[in-house]
Amino acid sequence: MTEISTFGASVAESRGKSLFAADERTRRRNAAEARFRMMGRIAVIIGIVALIGLLASILSNGMSSFQQTYVSLDIFLDPAKLDKAGDRNPEAIAKVSTFGYAPLIQKALQDAMVGKGIAGDGVNPKAAAELISKEAPADLRRFVLADPSAIGQTVHFDLLAAGRIDGYYKGRVTMESAKLDRNISPEQLMLADKLKEAGILTTRFNWSFFTAPDASDTRPEAAGLGVAIIGSAYMMLIVFVLSLPLGVAASIYLEEFAPQNRFTDLIEVNIANLAAVPSIVFGILGLAVLINFVGLPQSAPIVGGLVLTLMTLPTIIIATRAALKAVPPSIRDAALGVGASKMQATFHHVLPLAMPGILTGTIIGLARALGETAPLLLIGMVAFVREYPSGPPEGFFDPASALPVQIYNWTQRGDPAFVERASGAIIVLLVFLMMMNLIAIVLRRRFERRW
């Protein structure tokens, strides 16, 4: 023990206290610190539990959307109904509507039931055909129009089962609820069980959920994310191409070259204010300027991309300036000291060291833009779109949807199957966001340099 500690201990002992025994004030301070640590642990646990509950709710409701029930049939493409003239004229074949294909599906189902020895048990052929989606005749028609030479042949098809049948095998529909449902009956559900036992009706992974376009309110089983994924990809491409160079260039100028005066102070204040503006304000700006004044088409990725670019720019500028500020001044001074110009010091030394932060801020800004809904609703991207947009650059001006808007659209529809589809779309969106954040982490570590 040193002389100072010995002296302090002797003084404390002379006053009736010991440095090795906690007094009342120290005990209160330690108790306050313990309470604060406990409150922090409780807050973290509450946050984790809330996150787990949210993810569990989304996964429990949405995982079933990646499974779909199909009816496998061998359908004879009767020339007497599809090509009466027999000349395989595409224009004449195109005149046959979906009503002309429905009897072919109905007959194929009856033949399959007879072949497997399945009795209808009170279900007439028309009611039995209702087990198949209303989208099936349209799918069959598209197949024939794409290959008219198939007419006259027997072709194997995997057709979508009706939404109520699909919901029956996912737990949404029961025998009790079917008694109160005008769209399905218990007898039809029992017939579906027989078809499933015979192998005619199967449930497997639903690839069409990622590729098919949206469907009408009466065909939830046919709804997919194809158009929404393409629309979101087009918008993210526009946002990346415009926001990254503009944001980085503005940040470099403001941080490295701009003089410090009232004008640059005003710009910095407005950039900070724009980062806090609600996203719906940018949607109003896009509606007023880009659509009403400039005349760009509604529900087009070009409009959504420009609106999201304006919304993302402040985030990228702020993140880029923070990354530039994090570079030690000694790097700049050393570069200038060996004869480099201001431009060379910035682009050869400062910018490479700030690149991890710049890329991270850019990807986080893009991830925020990917999940935005409000500005896209105002520019008309909530419209029902079934046609796929063309390839770029023409596709930038074609009508399209976006993932968050598609989720909002499905939650507004009455059929419970659309709620399932919305939860599945949320899972897809979360996967995209996780991938973007993972890319940001990888890029940060890839370009990170120690000094």
C-alpha cells in the first residue's frame, strides 16, 4: 500500500469510516446503477420479444402463400370447339373466348374422376368444375394461342384449384364454414379430399407467386408478384443511377470545396430539413410537377423512381458527408504536403477511405425507398396492372406496380386469401431488405481501411 492510500485509510478510520466499506451514499449510487442496467436489459428483452412476435405473426400468416393447390388433368383440345374451320388460323382461334375452353376442362375432370372410380356423391359436373380456378380457362386459352398446333392433341395441365379449395388445405376453410359459404359446400370439400387421395389434386411450391401478375377479386389463387417485382426493380435502378452520383457529388462539394458562408449554411439546413419531410409530401410533389405539369404517365416506374430519388437524396448526402468527415484531417494534410492538389487529395485519398460509409448510406437509402408506399399511392401506382412492363428503357414508362403498394392493395380486398398473399409479399419484401443490408455490411468490410 502506498503512503497516500495509507494516509487516506488512516484519515477515514480516524473519522469512523473505511475506504474498503461502502457508505450509504455509495450504496445508493450502486443501487441506481444496478436499476439502470436492469431497465436497459428489460428494454432490450421487450424489443426482442416484440420483434419475434411480429415476425412470427407474418410468417404464420404468409408462409402458406408459397404453397399452392393444383389440379392435374389431361385435356383434349377439341378442334370442333377451338378451330371449327380446321385451318389453324390464329385470328379465328383467338375469337374463341374462355367460355369455349371451360367445357373442355369440365370434361377432362369428369374423365379423370371416372378413370379413378371417384363418385360425385351429390356434386353435379358443374359444381365439380367449380373446384378449379376461374383462371384455368384463361391459362388454357393462352397456351393454345401460343401454340395452335396443339389443337387436336391431349395435353397434360396443372391447373390452379379454386381459392376455397386451396384455403381448405391451408386451414382457412373448414366443413363448418363451408355450410355458411355460398362459394363452396361440404360436398365439394369431400370431393376434393377424394381427388387428393387419387393424386389428381396436389399441393406444392408456388413458383407463380413470384412470376404471375395480380388477379381480380374473384381469383385470389392466381394473384402473384411478377409485375410488382419488376416495377420495384425498375424504380430502384432509376433511384440508384440518379441518387448515387448526385448525392456523392453534392456531398463532396459541400464538405471539401464549398466556402463556409450563409448560402452554404442555408443549403445544409434545407438538406437536413428535407431528410425529415414525410414521404407523402414527395408524392404530392411528384403528382403536381411530374404528372400534372411535365405530363409523365401515371403508375409508371419513371415517376416513382424520380419521386423516390428526391426522397433518398438527403439521406445519401448526409451519410456521405458523415463518411467524409470521419476521414482524419491528417490524410488531407499529408496529401497536400507532398504536392497533391485539392482535387487529387479528395479523390485519391479521402474518397477511397470514405467509400465504405458512402456505400452503406446509399444502400440504406435504397432500402428505405424500396419500402415506401405513400408517395407511390399518390402517383397512381395502386392501379390494377396485369400486363408486364417492357424491357428498359421503354418499360420505365409502362404501367407497373411496386411491392409495398401491392401489399397495401391486397390488404384492402375482402377475400382472406388476399391477406395470406399480403403476408407472403411482406416476407418477400423483408428478404429483399435483408439482402440489401447484408450487401451494405459486406461492402463496408470489403472496402474498409484502417489508418
